[in-house]
Amino acid sequence: MKRDTDKLKENLILTGVEEIKQNGIDSISLRTVAKSCGVTHGTPYRHFESKENYLNTVLKHISTLLDGELIKDVDISQNAKEQLIQMGVNLINFAKKYPNFFEALFIKFPFKYMKFTDKTISDTSDFPGFSRFKEVVILLRKEEKFINSESESLLHFWSFISGLAIIAGSLVGNELDNETIKNTIRSMLEIYIKGERQ
């Protein structure tokens, strides 16, 4: 019985992930998810209690996918700047490949699972994609001896790379190849680091 319950719960999550991938987070409905899984519309509520809890679980699943994409070709023996450049390229490629996932995580719902303070930005729900990015930014701050707050660095880098991802996913950005993206991120980081050293 437990195995069937776990299997159904996983099916509900994966159905939500696929729904977001195909149609975006705004179109997701627990009734539609239940119907796709062949269960009554009350079943998702029995497993997740609310739509918000369900979405949080689905977004965590998507964030785990993002985490796997973020670390592709990242060489942890390199300095934080080089790691962050590769992560930026990977995030932009993720946004191009999965535009609805990117929108759900970085445009529609970031403030649902993130807490901003004067000192830092923390994810309140264990979203590994953002956690990985944060680790590298903190390492860069240490290597480059930044004087600004951790939250400022996180917000600056996150907004720059997310903004670049939005441009890269647009019709205008279709011309941006990985080398151009990498050079753009490198240039921004060098300007930022130079500003922090003064």
C-alpha cells in the first residue's frame, strides 16, 4: 500500500513538472493534474494538503533538474570566477531549453521560496539550483575580498545572469552563442570585481 501511495505521489509531481514544461506555471491546475493521473480531484490535496505545498514540491523537483544543468562542465578546481562564468552559461542554456521552467523558478515564483535580508538571500525550501549558485558567489566574494554585503553580490549576479537569460531566450537573443554569452559574463564579472577592489 505504501509503495502505491509513494508511486502515486511521484506521478502527481512528475505530471505537474510536465504540465509546467509544456504550458507554464500559470496554467497548472490540481484538477487537471488529478485527471491526467486518473484519480479524483481531491487526491492531490490528500497528498500535499494545498496547491501551494504541491507547487513547492514541483518547483523543488524542477530546481533539482536545474542543479544538474548548472554543474555541467563546471571545474571545481578552477577559481570561483571561472566556475560562475560556466554556471551562467549553463543557466542561460537551461532557460533556452526549458523556458517555462526558467519562468517558474526565476520570474514567477522566486519570492515564494526565497528570503531577502540585509546580509544574504536564503532559500527557505531547500532549492538546490539556487543553493549551488549561492555557494559559488560566496566563494568568489572570499577570493576577491568583496566589501559589499553578500545579499548585494547575490542580487547583482542573479539579476544580471537572469536578465541575460531572458534576452538570450528572446528572438533578439537567438544569435547569442555560448562563446558570446561566456565573454559577456566574463566582462561583467571583471567590471564588477574591479569596482569592488576600489
